[in-house]
Amino acid sequence: MKTTFVIPTYNEAENIPKLVKAVLELTVSVDILIVDDNSPDGSGDLAEQLKKDYPGRIQVLHRKGKLGLGSAYIQGFRQAIANGADYIGQMDADFSHPVDKIPVMINTLECCDFVIGSRYVAGGKLDENWPFWRKWLSGFGNFYARTILGLKIKDVTGGFRLWRKETLSAMPLERVKSNGYIFQVEMSYLANLLGFRCAETPIYFADRRWGQSKMSLRIQLEAAYRTWLLLGFYKDLKNKRSI
């Protein structure tokens, strides 16, 4: 099975060389598709150099500007499938997601339709150095979305995921409009409505090591109101089974 991880970048020049090296040194074979939103810090140019340094292992998709996380993943998913990937992963570029869990996620995907690296199942954990208010905000945001949408998935906001090609191909990705971190919630909800089976594997979610966080008040407000909109937007889809 060919596995490709989609990694969106915007001003991640400090992180991307280290992350690429860590992923490509895994004992399992994983390719990388970097989706860069015309980063001012030269992340796109750096990605092209990495493509030369690791021939056949890295692809780069350049976009004309900062078009958002959600659309970056959608374009990346489609490109990865077109390139022949059987398993398509998604992860942040800032080392928040533990690279060493990728082999576990690949093995887990053999018995489900998609896997989430989860902070909120037994064994999962948030960065121990986070202040209380940040942990509370993360937990509340996850609880808020789960409750409104009636989801049994424990970590609906988590962005460390691995999908089967067949799962993504069966989802109406053209209808997915969320562009901030609410994208993760929308994908969870849509997968649930279509009856896809989810497995969650515990992870330690670390704070970014280098660079600046992309989280903002605007992104948080988008997540708050778009969660409610999802109920009406997908009301035509029948829930086949709960996950």
C-alpha cells in the first residue's frame, strides 16, 4: 500500500526540513506532499529543494496565496489520490503530531476507514506545559462540536489523521467549505453521516517547537458558528451507522 502524508505549509521554513527528515526515516515507507500557500518565508522554495534532496519521495503543490487549511488539504488529498496513494495522511508541519505514531496508524487503518491520532482517548494527552486555560479551551471546543453534532468520536478537532483512498473518494469533498481548524470537525461529521468507521489511537500532542501558531480569534469564531451550520448543510445525507 502506498502511503502519502499531506502537509500544508505557511511560513514553516524552520520546521519543514526537520519534519521531512523524521518522516522519511521511519521504518515504514511514507511519501510526502507539501502544499504551500506562497509562504513569505520561503517555505515553498525550501520544499522544492527537499524534493531534489529526496527524489521520488516528495511532491510539492504551490498555491497562489494563503487560501486556508481546509482547501489545502482537499487539494492535497485529490493530488495524492491522483498520484496513486492508497492511504492518505494529514498532519501539521510544526511537530505537534508525533511522527513515530505513523506506523501505528498505518497498521490500525487495516480494520477501519480512517484513523485519528487522538488526544482524548485513554493514553492520549495534551502538552504538559500548556497553561490550564489553553487545555480547557481545547477540551471545550472538542466537547462543543461533539455535543452539537452528536458524534461519538472522542477527538473531532484533531488534525492528525490517516484515510483510505476509498473513504476520501466516496466523500463529496467539493461540499466541504470550512477553511480553518473547523475543517477537521466538518470532515469528522461528514464521515459519520456516510457511515465510515473511525478508529482512534492515543497521541501526545506537543506544542510547536519552532515558528508561530496560526490559531486566531477569527479561526475560533469560525469554528463556533460553522459547527451549527453543518447540521443544515448536510441534512440530505442519511446517517447509515454511528461511529
